[in-house]
Amino acid sequence: MSRGSALPSDPAGPPGPATGRVSPLSQYVLKLTSRCDLACDHCYVYQHPDQSWRRQPRLMAAATLRAAAGRIAEHAAAHRLDTVRVVLHGGEPLLAGAAGLAAAAGELRRQIDPVTRLDLRMQSNGVLLTPRVCDVLVAHDVKVGISLDGDVSANDRHRRHANGASSHAAVRRALALLRRPEYRAGYAGILCTVDLANDPVRVYRALLAEEPPQIDFLLPHANWDRPPARPAGIPTPYAEWLLAVHRRWLADGRPVPIRLLESLLSTAAGGASRTEAVGLGPADLVVIETDGTFEQVDSLKSAYHGAPATGLDVFRHRVDDAAAYPMIAIRQTGLTGLCATCRRCPVVAQCGGGLFAHRYRAGAGFDNPSVYCADLKELIRAMAGTPAHAPAHRQGADVLDRAVLDDLAGGRGTAESARQLASVHLGMVRALLVALSPQATDDPVAAAGWRLLVELDVTAPEAVRAVLEHPFVRRWAQRCRDGATGELPYLAGVAAAAAIRAGVPATLDVPARGGLLALPTLGAFDLSADLPTARLSSREGGFDLSVAGRRERVRLTDPPAAWQPARRVRAGGHELLLEDTDPYRDCYHLPVAPRLSTSGAARWTGQLDAALRRLRTEADGGYAPAVGALLRAVVPVRPDPDGRQRSAAAGAAFGAVAVAPAPDDAALAVLLVHEVQHLKLDAVLDVCDLFDRTDERRLTVPWRPDSRPVEGVLHGTYAHLAVADVWRSRPGPAAATTYRRYRDWTGAALDALLGLGALTTAGDRFVGRMRDTLDSWS
């Protein structure tokens, strides 16, 4: 008899707390509320056998929250956990209101942040999401997942209000909020429950249109006593549904991560799963209810009344007690915790027995295969041979001269080498537009833009070049290539910007987004209405707009109040965009700032000027040429609530750096050098293979608690080499200490990279040159 059969299986009574050594728990579902504002008929909390929600307090009390946060921090400290994930949940957590969410997030960060890194998230139906709530979530760095089952007909099969009213429009409004540049960093993804009555490709397309960072498809909660619906004559309907999504996803170039599919591909290649639904990884999770009781994973509510109960709570028991509870401990034992049938199965390493709740059968408990066993087997069989990683969309063989690579590998790089990288970037943008042109011809707005852009490329090539070099034009084009074809009409805005820059008369419809009509490199016009398009006529020195029956004239030298011009500033002898209008600037893991005030823009300009001038004197001025040649835009991001310095770069936005306000120009100079290093390496990796991209091994690095993939270590090392170089040139004992720390970090990581055996010949040479630079300092 398998180990799983010894567990209690029915309401006869759960086992008591166990003693002895426990595996630590790193994931917590914190139930801030026990009620919901929707009445979804497939909800495991309210519509399945366990009805314990009825005795729970509606809201978690402040004392309960403090106790829960304290228990989590205590456990993380005792087990020296690198990261803890807490998911704010319900019911519907937004029923706690903005103030309640702020209090909860603040208390969790107050107690847990000093002990370990807190990954704070929230799962919501989105109906009550508002800008005020989003401001709270951004301030406390809370990532938000939203539940949506597809278009209006698919979603409203189940996700309705108690009176039967649709929730679809409200949920889409929430998703539109999360797509705003200032909130995008908090958008975690979309959770969708599979329903065989819905067309899978249509559902996938509807979710993709919401621009999620990730999609998670869930099988409906069912078990052997309450089996899922299965149409007659179709043995594996859920596999067929997911395989239809899989085929479309592959054809689209895998534009967004789909957690279930990528987890099956990862486990097939010997990697880890990213979901408890499949794989043999430990399910190290516990739920804390609104009254402070510890419960097992709440999907067990679909098995029988009382199934998740442990009899433990945060006031009288430690997390160690919950971790030792047999029904929780068994889910951390991998293969040995499965039934005999599963242990003998050839695909068990991928399937992992399926979701624990889906194994339940009265009389046998959870000592069974998943009720979706046949579907999981078919899904795994049919997906066999799919590459574990998405194609990199590279542009062919390496195109950089060895001399340029060697120059860049030294850390600093000349202005000429930087200009070669910029030339590669421009070529990639042009190639992207050519690849998109067949699709553009199917959309009248995009088609008109494409025709105008082709014409201007002959008659006004410098104007076209200036627009295509804008960092966020590439980001938009890559999004379209990766499946966001609904954004193709923006091509008309790209063409219109080129026509206005050239002073060439042209008339075309230009799309608007959230009431703003954006023109890359120029600015954005506030339409004061949520219209899909406006008619634009370019002319010398500006343009005219026809909007909802009215005509607006925009002179770039004397703009009306509705025009938000791109802030073109002079800093350190270079012209830059202080970019706070472009709709595609939200490509970072940090929340971008909204439109700056005039005084705010002046402060940014002054500090940028001082920082770039400082670079001319630091490290023998060695980083100033490449920074000057590459940096085209600086994107202000919101300051960190705790005062930490924040900055980022993105390969899809070559030439732009995102930074939060720095304490002084010396700190900003370091941030700019650090992020421009990432831009340089991203551009090199666009066209040169420096490492084996199929190698999934990870390395431990001195500057982070978690292990990193080869590409991540390469990026961190290249950036830290430059940061060490800058601190090496600064006077004083504090600077010397900082220099030594970055130098030692870099040296250890370089040695690890060179010893791993994952670098190509070009990569060995590149990393070897970095090592030579480091060695030359001593």
C-alpha cells in the first residue's frame, strides 16, 4: 500500500499535529476577506462541499494580521529562507478596501522585509480595482493576478454577480488599469478556468488581447466523487482543449508564458514546474484564514466538508507545526507521496500525480491518480518534442566584428562600438516592420500608415530614422510580432510622427489608447474622450486633428494645453528624451511615473546633466562615450517607498533606461552606467551567441540569494564590472570598500562562468576579456 493511503480520507477526522524535523514553508495564502462580490458557480470556496467560510469573520482583524505576519517572519528567520511569497486572497481581497490593503501590505512588509525578501501578490476578480487601490499596490510592490475566463460569453458562463449581471466589463476595466504605464509593473497575469463549452482559441485570443505578463489555465476542480463534465465519445476532452491552445500558442511564437504548458515542457526537459498542478516539486504552501486558522491548500474544499482543516492557528501554533501536519508534509515528499499507480507511470515526473485535490475518492482519500489522469497523459504525449524554451527570434549569424566584441568585452567600449550596436538595433526594427507588413495590410489604419512610412523612407529618410530609433518603437513592434496584433494600428502613429518631423503634408487616421493619441518622439494629445482613432493631418511645424466633430490645431512651438510634448532635454552635452508620455515605456519590472510637472522635469534635467558631466571625469571618462552614444531616453519611475535606489533596462527598448529619483548625481551616474551596460550586452546577444541557450544549469552569485541562469549571471557580471570600475576612481575609504565588494563579486562570477562549460567560443573570448580587465586593476 502506498504511503498516501495511510492518510485520513474522509470527514472522520484529520490527524493531529506531528513532531520532528519539518520542511520549511515558503508560500502563504492570506485570506483578508471571507466573502466575495461575485457568485461564480464554479467557485471551490462557496459552491463545493466545504462550507466553512460561513463561520469565518468577514475581514481579517488587525491583531490576526500581526500574528500571521509574525509567524511567517519567525519561520523564515528560523529556516533562513531566501524568499517568502504571500498571496492576499479571499473571498475577494478588494473588499478590504484601499486602506485595508495598505494596512495589510504595510504590516507584512514591516515584519517580513527585515528577515527575507517578500514576494507580495494578490489574486482578485478585479471588479473593485480603482486607481486609488492601484496606487496602494504599487506603493507596497504588490503584484496582482486577475481572474478572467475569456470574452464576454465565455466569462459570463460562470463569473457573474449574485443577481446574474455580467462581470466582464468591470474586469476588463481593471485590466485596462493594470496596463497603464504607472501600474503595469503590478500586473502579474490572468487566471482562466477551462470550460469545454468555450472555444479554446477564442478564449486564448481574448486573454492575449489583455496583454498579460502570464496566463494560467486551470482545470475545473473535480474529483472521483464529483467528476468533471465529459462529452460522450471524447476520452480526453480537456487535453484536446488545451492542445488547441498549445497549437495556436506555438504558431504565434509563444508570445506570453502559459504556466501549465511551460511547466510540462520544463519538466519534460528535467527542469522544475512552476505550478502545483503538475510536477514532483514540493507544494510548500499553507493557507491562513480570516480567523487566523492554518488550513491546507484551499482547493481541498472541493473534496469534502472540513478537508482543509488542521486544527492549528497563528495564535497558538508556529508555522513549523503547520509544516509538520501530515497532509501538508506528504505534499513535500515528491514521488513517495503518490499512489502506487502514479509511481509506476512513465510520465510521473511531468504529471506529478496532478493537483492534490483532484485525486480524492471517498474511502480511498487522496491515494489515487488525478481524475484528469487520461487528459494529462494525452497532453504530455502530444506536447512531446516541443522545445522547452521559446525561439529567440534572432537575426541570423553573428554580425559584429571581433574587434568590436573585444572592445565591448573590456567593459567600457568606444563610441564607435556603441554606434555599431545602435545600427544593429535600427536594422532589427526595420526587419520587424517588414515582417509585420503583410498583417498590416489587413488593417485599414495600419495599412495607410505602412504606405506612408514606405514613401517617407524614400523622400524623408532622416525623419523616418529618427522615429525608428526611438526605443519604444521596437518594443511596440516586438509586441505585435509576438501576438498583440490588435496594436498594429499604432503603425499609423509611427508614420504620422515621421511625417510631422519631416514637415510633409499627409492625412491619415491615428489610433488612440486610453484617451491619448501618442506620436513617438513627439508627445501625446489628450483627446478628452475614449475614442479609437482621430483624423490627423500633418503640416510644417505641427498637425491638425479632427476629433468628434471638432478641429484642433497643434503648433509644436506653441502647443495647446491638450498637447503633452515629449520632453527633449540637453544633459551632459547630449540631447535626450525625458520620456513620460510614450504608451510603450512600461516595459520594466518597475512602475513608471506619470507625466512630470514642469518643476519635476527641471529637477530631472539638472540631475541628469550633472550625472552625465560627472561620467566624463570618473574612470578616466571611459564610460562617457558609450553612454553618450547609446542613451536616447530616460524614463522616470516611481520612487521606492523605502528609499531604495531603483533602475532598469530592457532589451526590447534599446537606448532607454528607467530610473527612480536618485539621492544625488553621483548615485545617478552609477545607475546610468549600470543600466547602459545591460543595454550593450542585450544588443550583443541580439546577434551573437555567447552561451548555449539550451543549457538550463544555474549558478550561485554573491550578490543575490537565489541561483541565476547563465544569461542572468553574464548580465550581472558585465554590469558589476563597470560599477566596480566607476567606484575604483572615486576617492575615500567608503568608495574603496564599495569598489572591493563589486570587484570581488565580479571576479567570483567570472570564474564560475568560465568553469561551467556553457559558453560558446565567442562567449569564452568575451568573458575572458572581462577577466583580463578585472585582473589589470591589480
